[in-house]
Amino acid sequence: MKTYYTLIVAACLTTIYSCNTNSPKTPSGNSATKTDNIHSQLDSVATRKIMAMAGTYLLLKDNMVAAKPSLAKTTAALLMQQVKVCNNDPIISKDSFEIALINIKEMCNKIVECEDSTCEKQRRLFGYISNDMWLIVNHIQLKNSGLYRQYCPMAFNDSGAYWLSNDPEIKNPYFGKIMLECGETVDTL
């Protein structure tokens, strides 16, 4: 029973925090947050779940850019949990990208289990996650998200690889500081 009340209190605090009225103001004086204009084919709750997953994906991308394998493992574990939340959502799980969610979860699990002091093995797995994240956000027709699809033609022995970023400036997760700016933006959501 104590756990039940703790969960209720946590849910209330989360609701209060997310409904904070101290949002930044637009020039017209209206409250606005970075996510106010984000929309997709899904309802707003499901879209927020996908955006939370995308936010964690972006942290994972930053871990790859910085070549931080320990943080990559932690972030991949968090992303796995968010994928589980999305899989449990009836609107999301009934959609045709359920396989992409399963693939992301499997690749994240491999990153967590991977012994890699340089991020090289993790970066290969991250490439698969990037492809599946693109399938999801593109499929739901995500708009106004501030996400950029970027491409490096030299990744993986010139096979090329894509990734998502929240910054139009190229920060290549496949080469890190060796070739940080190698790539181009090919799409914007």
C-alpha cells in the first residue's frame, strides 16, 4: 500500500512539474516550450513517448561523438526502458514500426553487454539503432521536432551511415573527434 501511495505522489509531482506555468514566452506573450508545435500521426501522449525516446537516442549519439563507452551503456539501458514503454502503448505497438522498436531494444542490449573501450563496436550497433529511429519518426510523420537526419559517406569503410541530431551542425558519432565534421544534413523533421 505504501508503494501505491508513493507512485501516486510521484505521478502528481510529475504532472505538476510538466504543467509548470513558468514556460518561456514567445514574442506574442504566449507560453511556449520547445515541444509545443511538435506533432505526428499519433495522439499527443504517444508522440511525447516517441520524443522522449528520441531524446535518449540523442544522448546516446552524444556519447558516441565523445567516445564514452560507459555512458553509452547507461544511456542504451535507459533507451531500452523507453522502448518497453512504447511497446506497452496500444497506439504505438499496433503500428507498423513495432519491429523497429524490437530492433532498437536488441541493439541497445548489445551495447550494454558490449566490452568496448573505444566505442567502435558500439558505434556499429548505434548505426542500426539510427536506422530504426529514422523509420519510426519518419513513419509517424513527426513534424517541427528540430531533428535532423545526417549522413556520413565514409562511415563503416565507406559504406556510409545515417544518424539523427538535434543540431544542424555536424557532429559525427561514427568517427568522433577524428572526423567530427564529416557528413551532411539530408533531411529535417
